[in-house]
Amino acid sequence: MKIILKTAREQKNIKTRELAQLLGIDQALISKFENGSRKPSRDQIVKLASVLEINYEQLMIAWLKEKIYAEIGDDHLAFEAIHQVKEEMAYYASFKRAPLSTKLEQIIKEIDSLKNELHQFRKYDSFRVTQALELEYTFESNKIEGNTLTLKETDLIVNEGLTISGKSMREHLEAINHQEAIAYIKELTDKNTTINEREILCIHNLILRGIYPEDAGKYRKVQVMIKGSSHMPPQPFLVAKEMEELFIWYQTNKNNLHPVILAAEMHERLVTIHPFIDGNGRTSRLLMNLILLQHGYVIANIKGTNESRMQYYNALEACQVENNKENFLLFIAQTEKECLERYLSILKPI
């Protein structure tokens, strides 16, 4: 592992002092990590993988391997012990994950069937179709947050560069910023970029750029309350730690959960932390859709109608206050299913 860390740092041309500052630890620890005299903690592994852009699983396997070897050495019974541990871990892992409800499992099956069918008709896709659907996403996502622009007005602002009389500068910027944020998550998808703190901060920076420039791409430093909700987000001094735990959760579960469930979970977990002074909802939905796009699904466009918005907020409230995620997972899965059906209806020949 020490070779992996040192090589990655040198390839990125980062000095040990700079890396220590990025990780918030003493510079001497970096040297110890690289010469093998000290092992990083699990949390530090997540940060190192993110900062140095090392494959998390590769680094974690190297870390675990060294920990196991340091513990058992070359004991002649070690191989048998490892074999038995492997069998027990596989056995208990099957009970560890809560099964999906019958209804949710059925929707997930329908989603995957629709995704496979859509793949057959992707050749009929076009820039115009994608542009129209992404514009609808910008319109609906902003509408959820109270933006009063119509779909047509959003189009005129985003694609024609016009200003709409009677509409605020903020509403104009929300439309432009969100469209640029969509382009950014598509770029991350094309590059197969690992989701990390930097990317989420970049997404948020795009959302609030020109609206709250001093807060764009930065965690909040004050306590906030969510209007109409009994959920109280964590105190500002806890935000960075909770975000760190979010990325650890993501790295641990990204290969164990169905992509739609993973996307919904990350959406809910981020918006529950509420790490920003504003733009939490839009950023959380963009994060969700980044995960969906990375796995070959389509953007899940939650409608901004009163009925849809209340269903969305109530499902989130149940997660945050009652720790009941069933309705939220169903809501997101149903939304993705409907968006896949719509996409298919556009591309599929009559």
C-alpha cells in the first residue's frame, strides 16, 4: 500500500505538506504512511483515495491485506482460518442487507426491463430529444424549490439568452445554473469519475453561482431549519464529519445495492445532512441522477406539481423523522420507471 500512496502522490505532483493539509493531519503521518511505519485509519483511506484519485477498492483491499497479515503473520493455521472466515462472512452477509419489499422489488425489475429495452432504441436518440428532456428537468427541479418560470420561459432563458420581464435575476440564474450543472454531471458520467467531496462541491458551486457566491461550493457555517419540516439538520460543526461518513457509506455500498436504490439513498442522505445554506434539494437530485446516468439509466425527473412535491416532501420527512425509507425509495423508483417509459415512447418506432 505504501508504494500505491507514494506513487499516486508523486504522479499528481503533490508534496507531503500539501497532502497533509488536504487531509487535515500532521505532515509526519504522510511520510509514515509512505514508508510503512504507520497505517492510515479507515476514514483516512477514504480521503486518500479521493484526494489522490486512487481506486477506493484497490486501496482498501491493500489496506485490509496488510492489516490481516500484520495480525496473523505466517502462522501455519492462517490459511485454514482465512478460509473459514471467508465462508462465515459470505453466510452472514446474506442476512445483513434488508430485503426489498415485494412492491419495490417488482418496480426495480420493471425498471431494468425498460432500461434493457431502451438500450435497443438508443440509435434513434438525438441531441434535440436529450435537450428537451434536460430542459424539463431544469424546469421541474427549480419549480420544486419555488421558481415561478414556465417551461417556455426557461427555454427562452437557457437556449435563447433572453430575459423575462417580471421575473427576478435569481430565477434567471437558477435556470442557467441548473442547466450547466446537468452538463457537468454528464461530463462526469462520460469520464466515469468517482463520486467524491470535490465533485459534490463543484455541483453545488454551479447551482449557487452568482446567487450566493460567498456560499457556493462551501459547507454552511450556520444552523438552518427546513420550512414545514420537523427534521432538524445537524449543527454546522458536524457537517464535515457527516459528509465524510456519507462518502464512506457510498464507497462501502456502491457495489452492493441496486443503482436505483443507491441513487435514492444518496439523495436522501445528502439532503438530510443539508450541508449547504441553500441549493440542497437541487444538489441532492443532481447527485442522484449522476449515479443513475453512470449506471446507464435516465434522469429521474421529479415533477414540481403541488401533488408530486407534497408526496416527495412527505416521503423525505418519513426518512428523516421516522427512519422509514420505504415510501421514498418507492417514490424514486416509480419516478425512474415513468421517465424510462416516457423516453421509450419518444424513441420507439410506432
